[in-house]
Amino acid sequence: MAMQYKGSCHCGAVRFRADVDLSNPIVCNCSYCQRRGSMLAFTPVENFELEQGEENLTEYRFNTRQIRHLFCKTCGMESFALGQRPDGARMAAINVRCLEDVDPDNLQVTKVDGRSR
């Protein structure tokens, strides 16, 4: 069940809100996600709103270059990314660890073997 959450980077320069379902976030072991240590939940881009900090974002793309990994230029935190699902639907990948009032230790996580893909 999707609920609305507020989130931000570490320094607060980038702020957003998203309607997202936290019933099954993922932790991926691909070369990128493993190093970052993020926990991700996905939502259609229509359920995501960047409230502050667009001018403070910098972008990184790798591998297929389909996902826009967006970082705060001040603190370096990636609190969300934007991309497309395999069916072409635009989505936002929310770093659950950057959401306000959410304890990631209380969530049931699915491990994804991105390293083998």
C-alpha cells in the first residue's frame, strides 16, 4: 500500500515527496548498489515530486545508461534516481534510507542478485 513520504539528501538542499509502497523494498548486490548501500523502493514518476534542489543535482549514468542517478552537489547523497521499467513506464527509485520517519531496520527487504544480470 503506497503512502506519502518526505525525503531529502543529507544536507537538506534536495527535498522531495513520494507516494511509495514500502512493503517490499530491495537491496541489490550489483557493483553500484553494493558500494552505495542503498535500499530501494520504486514508484511511477507521477507519484514523485522534487520540491527543492533541482539546481543542486548532478547526474551519473553507467552500464546501459538508462537510469539517471542524481546526487546532491553539496553532500553527495543520492536520495533518488529516475529511469524506466522494462515496459517503458517512467519510474522513480527512492532510497528508503533518505525518507523521513522511516526505520529501514523494520522493513522486510528482498535481496536482488543484480550482479548476475
